Amino acid sequence: MAPLDITIKKSGSNHSRKILVEMDADKLEKLAANFGFFSPEFLKSIERAERDYRTGKIKKIKSLKDLRE
């Protein structure tokens, strides 16, 4: 894998849990390709998930305890 130039910055507040990650768009595409985000199987799984969401097969939960119901 090619080296990635990534800049990671913390938010101004010490108590904040937010970070800012900056990277070149071409490097991001290479990283996504290495993770398999452009593979046909992954893209089909995204399409299935979107279809399930539209048809109401997806149930929003607030806690893992909701899965017991």
C-alpha cells in the first residue's frame, strides 16, 4: 500500500471528541480501493441496504437492548 499523507487536527476544546482529518482526494480513492469499496460485491450490498431501508425492513434502535424485543 502506498504511504498516505494525512493531517489530523484536534478540535479547539480539550473536552471535545471531534477531530478533523484531511487527505488528498486521489489518496482517499486509493485507500477506498484498498478497502474494497469499489468492488462489485460491496456496491451490490449498498444497493440492497438502500432498498431494505426504502421498503421499511430497517428498524431504528436507540440501544442494543431494543433488539431483544
